Amino acid sequence: MNKRQLDKYAELLIKIGINLQKGEHLVISSPILASDLVKCAVKQAYKCGASNVTVLWNDDEIAKLGYKYRSKKSLAEIPEWAIMQREYFIDKKICYLGISASDPEAFKGIKPEKLAISRRASGLAFKKFHDYTSSNKIRWALGAYPNKAWAKKMFPNLPSNLAIKKLWDYIAKTVRLDEDDPIKAWKEHQDRIVNRCKILNQANIKSFRYTNSLGTDLTVGMPNGYIFCGGAEEGALDGVPFTANIPTEEVFSCPHRSMVDGKVYSSMPLCVNGNIVDEFWIEFKEGRIIDYGARIGYDNLKDIIETDDGSHYLGEIALVGYNSPIRNLNTLFYKTLFDENASCHFAIGACYPTCVEGGGEMTAEELLEKGLNDSLEHVDFMVGTKDLSITAQTHDGKSIVIFKDGDWAF
Ligand code: ZN
Ligand code: ZN
């Protein structure tokens, strides 16, 4: 990506992603290798009137050394200062931009148990901050940055420099940087998504039924007062819309945690904490996962599902047409930010509370009573195929075709 495109990408992340307002404090969390994009983003943020920009750097190699040499006891302890830092961010209502450049297999060779201990500890310690972002009490966005390992994973037959260049081209396409006016193109794209949300939100849907030739036959019930979101997060509690994921193609909500029945097959590999889970299936009864299997990465799938009670239930239902710009590239990105936008998906674990009327203001107990799931996990897995059909049953007995041959019926 040349300097001009980097600037455009940074502009997109700050203006469409965060929608940064004058006087706001922006925190950027990024790997060291993405420093050129971060510098462009910092400049954009100040141009938009940021009062302060703080950058928190991270690095996969350093993290891996920690996983390798630290004891399980040490990995289970999160230092007080790190927790206080998140508290400070919450108090100051900062905006948060995360840049992800991680190697999909960065932690290969590390015992899944150590990764699980660390994930659980940080999940618990930073739960409040996570709850703040997921219920849109602060505005946040995610961007991506290629690295050698990621690019080589996607394009193993190309030399590193060409693989990185190709990955940048792909990112540019998925975030619409190839359009003359990317900001305008984004606004039009968001309008289309918002319109689909409106249709689903007015339909008073009781449940969806998913079927395809892989063997998926799953019924997913919806809670009363469900809200499908997408495009821009209108639900930001400060009233300023933002776009958490760039790219985004999905229209999503939360299912009723105890109204999911049947079996669902994955349609793409799942990459979680540098590990691949592939060709897996999950069976549900009254919402709870009662059985599962995977041809590749069974133990990693097990670690996700066995995290806590809530990781035995679904927390997200997301609809993505088969003809999305990401799917049309016909390449696996090994990164959820992209791959989830290539396919209809569900998430195991926590819901987004704003996906139900008044949810952003509800306590965990109230959300649970509504049928909304909570967990330390939130792991998306893809289920969309070219022949997926989805029909909805409404509370007044109507049947509506939502997806036909893998794509939107409207
Ligand atoms: Zn999603
Ligand atoms: Zn998700």
C-alpha cells in the first residue's frame, strides 16, 4: 500500500470507523510493525480535533516468549496497573482503535492449556472494558495490517514481498479503497446494510431455519425485542454512530440462548489464537451445545467450548450474502475480521447487549432473563455456503425467505 492509500485507510478508520469527534481522546492498540499506518491514523485523529492520542504497542514474538517461559501461575495473574489503565480509559470515555497484524499461527507450539489460562485471565480482568466496548458505551473500531507470516499463509506460492503486496491489495479491495471516493462508497454500502436491518427488525421474527447440503439443519429462535444491527452502530450510547469493523458486510443480532436446536456444519476454517479448527460441526439442544466434532483442531474447539457455562451457547447470529467482496476474492484470510464478512456466521459465547431493546442498560441478570448469553468467549464461526437457505417464521405465522442459494432474497 503506498503512502496515499495508507492515508486513505487511516482516514477511513478514524472518520467512518471511530467517527472521532473534536476534543476526544483516542487510544490505539497496535503491533509495532504497523507503525506507518498508526502514524497516519494519529495524524488523521489530530486533524479531526483529537485532544490526545495514546498508542499502546504490542508484539507477537514478545507475547510468544511470555507464553513459552512464564509459568501457568504467572500467566493467570494480570497486573493491577493493566487493570487500572482500562478503568482510566472507561472513566475518560476514550475512543479505541485496534490494529491487528498478528500471525495466524504465531503461537503454534505453545500448549493450548497455557493459551487458555492466559485468555481466561485477561478475559476476566478486562471484562468491564470489554463490556463497555461491546455495549457501545465507548466508540471503537478495528483495522488490519499485513505481515509476512500472514501474507505467506494466504499466498504460500508467492515470495514474501509479493505476498505482502497482494495482501495489501486484497485489504484495499475489501475496505473499498479502490473506489474513487472511499468515504462516499462506504456511506452507500452502509445504507444498504441499514435497510436490510430495518426489514428484519420490522418482521417480528420468531425463529430462523438454516439448511444446506453440508448437513446443516438448525433452528435459531430470537428473543423478544431483538435488534439487527449493521453498517453503522447507531446504538452508540453517546448517540454518535460508528463502524466497529472495517470491512463489514454483516447484519447481526443475538439469538435466544435457549432456543437453538439442531446441527450446524462449519463452512470455513476457524483461526483462533493462532490455531486452526476445520471441518467441524456443533449440535444444540434447547440452546446448549450437546455434542461437537472436528476433523482438524478438535482440542482447540474443545478449549473454546469448555471455557465457561456461557461458551456452551450462541451469542451472535450474523447474515452475510455469498456475493460479498470478500467472498468474491475466494481466499481465506485466516482472520475473523475478514473471514466473518465472507460468510453467514454464529458466535459461541457472549452476545452484544445492544442487539436487544434497552440491552445496553441492562444488568447481566436482566440480559440473561431476556435470553441473551454471556461468556468470556466470543468466537465467530462461519456456516454460509453457496446453497444455504434461511427461512424465517414470524410470530404471526408467516414464513419469509431470507436467504436463497447462499444470498439475500431481498
Ligand atoms: Zn459477526
Ligand atoms: Zn462476532
